[in-house]
Amino acid sequence: MTQGPAISVEGLVKRFGERTVVDNVSLNVERGEIAGFLGPNGSGKTTTIRLMCGLLTPDAGHGRVLGHDILKDGAAIKRKVGYMTQRFSFYEDLTIEENLSFVAGLYQLSPARKFVDDTLEDLGLTTRRSQLAGSLSGGWKQRLALAACIMHRPELLMLDEPTAGVDPKARREFWDEIHRLAASGLTVLVSTHYMDEAERCHRINYIAYGKLVASGTVKDVIRDAGLTTYVLEGGGTTEAARRLRGQPGVDQVAPYGNSLHVIGRNAEALLHAVTDAAKVTGSSVHMAETSLEDVFIQLMGAAQDNMR
């Protein structure tokens, strides 16, 4: 197996007309790693994934995926990558087995029957092999899509928001499968909007408006954000929220049921504002751990929107 990172790209740029969708993105993903790729809608996640798997050519930048040059070896990269798009893209009037047989033919897998049978077994689809794809629930459709992505035994999976619109139980089962695949040596890059999914990744990368603004483990990203969080509780949190918004040191005010989370970068000014609000409203206050969601909202607010 080729040594080095599964993905190593530097300075990727992609423009569509006058709009820069990917702006100087550099990214490294180690082999066997589950790397999260996060960001708001329209941030450039999908375009970056397509650049790395050889479906688009960058306007600037360079790099390697599975040892292959992304500028020269797009065909070789495609053979070694399983790419799962946001939309379910299989024939709904064919059965699960027929869809997988079609994919096996596209990849010229031989013997096709064994590849199909093994994949059905691996993904727990054997008992549903004769079910029409169009009759599947969202979770089972995603499992079929994943099966099609791994049937040709890729070295790298690129999953673009694979659990969007899927219920929590199906999401957890999907992620259990991703971890099982990674444990067998497969590398995974997955884009997601869900913070609980991001926390299941070995490392995360956050992109906002085309720029990569944070990268590392979840703990690293939270620590490097330098945020402080206080929680106010009691009957006066609605009034406290009104008073705190716009105050020095207060960057975010977020109600959570009967409590109020207040977040900021200037710890001293934040404590002063929170203490004053708690006294006036009769709320209790205590320090809490900053969440990954708090960090991402902060990063998104600090990024410049170049999509307008």
C-alpha cells in the first residue's frame, strides 16, 4: 500500500465565474482516520470533495489523494475512492440486489455475483435484497448507497452529508458502520451538519465561505477557540437574555429550555456582564464547558461571506 497520508492537498482554489467557492484550502487526512468536514450550506464542502476525488479540476493548488496527483491522476483516484453524494441516486424501480448488480457492472467487478452477495452480507441487506429501492426508508436507502460505495473495495470513502434527513436511530447505526469500516483500515472523509456526528470523528475540519478556518481534534478546536461559557438559570433568564445581548464581552446568547448559555472571548468582560444580569434578574450563574456548536457558530460569525 502506498505510504503517506490518504489526503494531502495544499492551496486548493475553485472559482465559478467571479465567485470563489473554494479559497486556498489545505487539508491532510491520515490513513485509517475518520475526518469530519463541517460548515454551513454553501461553504464549499461539496466542491472541495469533488476536487479531491477527481471530479473537478482546481483553478489553483495541488496535492495527492492515495498517492495520486489530483491534477494528473483523476482516473486512478476515482478507482480507489467511494463517493456518496447528498442525493439518493439509485434506481427506485429496481431492487437492492439489482442496483448493486448494476454498480458491479460499472466497475467491471468479477465475479459480480460474489461481490454483490458479499456486500449484501456486510451491510446487513441480505434479507432485503428483493425489496425495491424506492420503498426503502431513509436509513435503508443510505445503507444501500453506502453498500454501492464500498463494493469495489475502495481505500477512501468520501461521504457528502450522508445522514441528512435520517432519523436518530438510523444515523447512529450508520455511524457504527462507518467506525467498523475505519477499523478495517478504510479512510473516511465525511461532511455533516450534526455536532454529535462531528464528535464521532477522529479529527474535524471546519470550512466557512470557502476558507478552512479550523482543524484538529474536537478538544483542540474547542480549546483553540478561546471561548468562555456561563449558564444562567432561574425565572429571569428571558430578561437576562434581553439585557446581555450586545453587551461588551458577550458574543452569543442562546436559550436552552429554562437556562441561558452566554458565550464570549473576553472572559473578564463576559463575567462582569453575566454577573450584573444575574443580580438584576435573580438568576443563578455558573461556568460550563464550551460546546462544539458554540465554537462553530463563533467561527461562522467571524468568517466573511463571499457568496453574496
